[in-house]
Amino acid sequence: MATSSSLSPSPSPTHSTITLNINGEKHTLPVDHRTTLLDALRERLELTGTKKGCDQGQCGACTVLLDGRRAVSCLQLAVAAEGREITTVEGVAEGERLHPVQQAFLDLDGYQCGYCTPGQICSAVAVIEEHAAGWPSAVTDDVRPEAGPPPLTADEIRERMSGNLCRCGAYVSIVQAVARAAATRAGEGDDSAESAEAAA
Ligand code: FES
Ligand code: FES
């Protein structure tokens, strides 16, 4: 006679069925526990906007937003992303309306081949919010909280975007695009962002 333990399937030590919340939609899929979020996005869910460059956390091409903060999806296990709000480049626009960062990249030619662009855009979206929230960077002179957000100079943008490599060398236009988008977010009145665009 079969015992109850032999009748009910035991949980797999290597696979689980998970639900990922991506760009506001839930996706349920079985995964090997070793599957990275990047591979789940690209290979399992056909969300190929997120790119695989180095696959070891060096280039930033796979950058997505997890609960609004930047993460390299090649170093994130898909199972660990369950319960998080995942935003990929496919999800930053509002319907047909491009995100200001996307529009600035288009207007200012912030790309050439476009391989790094999805990661650059996701990073830039978060950079602008991090800056607006007053987060200092490694090149910020005055890091006291009461000093508020530092001027978003070209050096500040370069430092904050330094985790995203561009093989085409479109950096000058990318810095200009981030400055333009930051100015847009600030209501077009942010002189520091505009001067950063000019200085890039
Ligand atoms: S592919 Fe993830 S950092 Fe390069
Ligand atoms: S646009 Fe080609 S790698 Fe950045």
C-alpha cells in the first residue's frame, strides 16, 4: 500500500514555479533555480529588449529596475525577483508616450548600434530619480543631507552612469540626453541640468 508521501509529489530541489510582475503584468513560469532574471526575461518570456553583454555584471546592458532601483539582471536569480516590481525597457514608456529619457535619446542621438541603449535608458530613468531624491555620488562635493541634490553636472551624470558601457562610444550624446531628460523632469527650469547638457 502506497504511503501518503509516495502519493504526493515532493517539491523539486532544483525547479520552482514562480510568478514575476513585469511591466505591470504577471507571468507565471517554471524555472530552474539557477535561471538568471536576464535569461528568464529573454529566453523564457521573449522580452528581448534587455540585452546580454558580458553576463557577469560588468557592462550594464542587462540593467532593469527592481522596485524602481537599478539592478543588473544577469546577476539576479529569477526566483529572487518574485514579489518585486520589475520594469524593463519595454515598460518605461506610458502607452504610446515615450519616457522623457527615451525621447531625449532619440532627439540627441544617444546611441549608435543600440546594444547598450536599453540598459542606458533604464539606468538613466533611475539616475534621475536618485538625483532628485538627493542621493550623492562618488563625485559629489557636499554630501550632507541638508545640502540637497547636487547640481547635475556632466561629471555627476558620467559618474552615475558609469556602470553602463557603450561599445560605440556614444557617451557624449548619452550625457546630453540624461541632462535633457532631467531638465524635463524638473519642469524645464533646471539650470544645472541644462548647463550639464551644454558641457557634455
Ligand atoms: S550582461 Fe549583465 S552586466 Fe553585462
Ligand atoms: S550604442 Fe552601441 S554599444 Fe552603445
